[in-house]
Amino acid sequence: MAAPGMTTPAVRGRRLQRIAGAAALLGVLCAAAFGWRWWSTQAACLRYEPAEGDVIFQSLPHGPIVWAIEGVTGSPYSHCGIVAKQDGRWIVYEAYEEVSATPLRTFLFRGRGGGFAVYRLRSPYREHIPRTLECCTAYLGRPYDIRYRLDDETIYCSELVYKAYRDATHGQQLGRLVRFGDMNWRPYETLIEQVEGGAVPVDREMITPVDLAKAPQLEPVFSYQLRVEQPEEADAPPHSKGAPVTRDGRPRDRSQEDHVAGEDRPHAE
């Protein structure tokens, strides 16, 4: 007989069997959940009929920066890219680790939970798609901008789409620029200061994924496990309707249009 407080080999063996059984069951459940997600995302990919110029939004896997992006902007849209066809294959121009052309399937399966939402330029604006995609290539290879500035040295995801459309349309704006200080930055102040190496840039203007999605030139055409952000109506502020903007992405002062004609404006070749 075993002494009080001690277990026999048979008891220990049964406990190990129970632990092993529970671990095996957990593994089966995890595999089933992963398999279900994979097949669900695969089915969504098959239902989605891509077109060049589609802007795709997704939620990236959780992490401090992703939590901050989604928390500051109040939206699950933490990444986006624009669809093109290259050598017969669908790809997405995106600013991820750097600006690159990523296979569409790779892009879609990267999203958290496999969810994504697709927006398409409305008919009056689709003539700009070929030039917009061409303008994306001018930014290929530029590093990702974790500080979310509007300079051209480094590029973040929604900035790439915004600037490509701007360059293609001689300065028209796709989406509304927002001031960083007007968003929900305070819960993430410590992280922002670490990234900036200093104070929070409250006066910095940026184009966030969700504000890009709300551009009145876009309309939602497909979504899977990700909510759709409705584009702004026709009574949106003038600078969000495609008004000209300066080279750094800010709305141009029309009162000075005659003085700046030909300056800071990219032209189609």
C-alpha cells in the first residue's frame, strides 16, 4: 500500500493517459478550427471576383502596432493594398515590410481570421485605374513607414494607394486626411512615443485605412468576416471629393491655384 500523499504507478499512469487524451483532443479541435478557417477563407477567395484597381482591406494578426492602428482609428482595418494583374496572375501592390507586389492569395490568407473587405472605384473614376497601378510601381522597394508620415522616403499601406491615385489624377484626393491628434491616440501614448522617439505628433496629417475606405469614389463590392465601412456621401467636404492636393498629400488652396500651376503636380507621361 502506498504511503499517505503518495500515488502508485498505476494512478500516475492513468493521470498521464488523461493528460495525453486531453492534449490530443485539444490538438484535434485546433486542427479542426484551423481547417474550417482555411476552407472558409478558400471559399471566400473563390467567391470574390477580382478586378484591377480593387482596394482590399484586412485586419492583420494581433500585435502592439496592429492594436494601436485599430484602436487609434476605431476600425478593424489595419492594412490595405490595391489589386493588379501581372503576367496573368492576380497580385496586390502593398506596403508591408516594403512596397512590393504580393500574390493575391498570399495577401488574403495573411489577414486575421481570413477576413477581408473589397472596395471598387465607381464607374466615373475607373478610367484612372491603369495609371494608378502604373504609379504604384514607382514606389516599389521603398521601406515601410512605421511613423505614418506623408513623405515619399518611406511608405505605409493606405499612403501607397492614396499617393498612386493622386499621382495618376494630377493631384486628386482619394479619402480624407485626418489629424493624428483628433483620433483616439491617448491609450497608446507610450507605444507612440517609443516609435517616434519623442512626443506624440498630434499635428501630423495622415490617410488611415478606414478614411481611405470612406472615399466617395469607392463602393464596397465584397466582404468576408469583416465589416464594411460606408463611403462618405456626396455632401462630404470638398477636399474629400477628389479635389487637388499638393505633392505631400494636403488639400491645395484653390485661391492660389494660379500661382502654383505646374508646381508639385505629377503629370502622366
